[in-house]
Amino acid sequence: MTEVLKTATDLRSVAFPEEFLEGARNAVVTCLRIQSNEKVTVIADESTLTIAAAIVAELEKIGCVWNSFVLEELAERPLKNGMPQEVLADMETSQVSIFAVQVQPNELRSRMDMTDVVNRRHMRHAHMVNITPEVMVEGMRADFNAVDRLSQVVLDKVRAASYVHATTAAGTDIRAELNPQYKWFKTSGIISPEKWGNLPGGECFTAPGEVNGVFVVDGVVGDFLCARYGILRDTPLTIHIGRNRITSAECANKELEREFWAYTHTDENSDRVGEFAIGTNIGVERVIGNILQDEKFPGIHIAFGDPYGNHTGAPWKSTTHIDVVGLEFNIWLGGPEGEEQIMRDGKFLIEA
């Protein structure tokens, strides 16, 4: 269906590889379950036009109303003054939004502007931050119904647990005490009005009560540092955590060490563990140097900064949020009934 409103680029005229269609169909049909009587806001940038075009092709098949925006046609990047008002205004009349953008430094505020509308209006929102052709033909092709079944089993178990203990051969050894007042959520790829989700999906997360120990990042770090430094298997970042805050961080790559430290000391809560998560996308077989997909890799990832308090119930905030991913975890859940190991060397020991 013809858009009511769009920026200069008509995504229907943008050519894209046919191999993107399976991932686009997964997003539109399986994950967001968009109906013909709904309206969708599509947000892209110049680097993701072909991916957005594939998504729009699937929206056209459904016959829904959709409006598209290319950020560079609305404002200068990076978006230091927040999300353009044209985008936010269009979202006010949409049931669904899709954000497929390569983010730039200092743009977190703009994404928060967008998710504030999503949360307030209970929209179904697909957050495809830093989506790439590689992710479209790998993680976005997962069987998200199977991922959802596994995620639900994990969710049921962690909600009954009082702590999580995790180790890796690389040196991670952390213990997260869980606060029963903070909620666990699954973002399995099946997106509902209750909680918007990243695509590709596949994780269960909460804001932890308190985390202590050592986390060795031999996977990736998030935000713009991910594209800059890639996979850290050969130069891992070691983070020491005490009473939920970073106490020190070391890396052979001193530039990464310096940038990570600066990022996690932006405000008073930037060094605080705001997210504790278990990746559940069993369709992802390796890390690729893209946080959008890599944080769904089976194992543990944590994030420093904002705890998504609107969902988790954590009462504090931060202007930053950066994920870190490790590899090949052993995970134990502890509670009143004792301790259960749910992962060994990166492989789940539970079935859905």
C-alpha cells in the first residue's frame, strides 16, 4: 500500500538481494505479526537502504499502511539533538515501528526518544540496531518460534532463581544476586506490546540486584565500539566488578581500554551493571563482531548503564548503555531448591 508520508527516498525503488527476503519475512510476519489493518513506521539510514527495502517489500505483500524515513534526509548525523520530530510524530499513529539503522556515537538519546514513544503507546517495535547484510542472512533466518520456546523455559527457571553463577575457560567468574522486585523479560524475537525487542532476538534479561566477580570479554563490546574493535578473542577486555560497579578494566589494546573506561564513566551510573542477560538464539553459531546478533549468542552478556527501568523496575537511570559479550559459558542457577547447571561450554543442557 502506498505510504501516507515518506522522506525523499522511495524504498520501493531500491534494489536489494533476494537472499534478504527470508530475514525480512521473519521480521514482518513471524516476529512482529503485522496485520493488513495496521500502520508501520520504518526508520532507516543511508547505509541500510537495501535492508529496509526488503522489509518494505514484505510490508507491501501484507497490504498495510507504512511510512518510511531515512535519517540523513531529516537531520545531520550523528543525531545529537534527538530523534527527528517527523519520525516521532509518525510513530504516534502507528501500531508498529522498525528501526534498522547503523548507529553513530552520541546517538543514544535519539534512540531513547523513540523507545519512550514505544513504551508509552505499547507499540510492537523491532530494534535492528547496526543491522548488516551478514545478520540478515544469518541471525535473522533463525527459527524464532524454536528460540521462543527455549527462551520461555529459561525465563521460567531464572524467575525462580535467587542467583546466577557463571564461568568461562577464559577467566570469567561472576555471581549475580537477583532482586525479586526486578522483572525478567524474554526478547525471543516474537515481539509483543509488553516489551519491544531487538532483531534478531533471543535473550532473557533483567536488572541484577548485585554482581561481583570478573567478566572476560572475549566476544564483543557494544555500541559504536563494536564496529571499531570487532571480536576480542585475541585481545580480551577483563572487567572487575564489585558491588555492581566496575572497579577496574584491563586490555592489551590500550585504546579499547581507554575508550571503554571513558564510556562507562560518562555519568554517575554508567559503570553500574544495568542488565544481566542470557542469550538464547540457538540459530546463532558464532560471534561475528556485531552486537545486534552477538548478544543473542548462547551464553551470558551484561551491560553497564541504563537498566531499562520502565520494564525491569530498577529505579535508577543512566544516559549510557553498553553490552559486553563473553564466550563458552558454564551457567548455574541457584534457588530454594538448590543449584542447577543449565549450560556447559556454551551449550544448553535444557530442552524446550
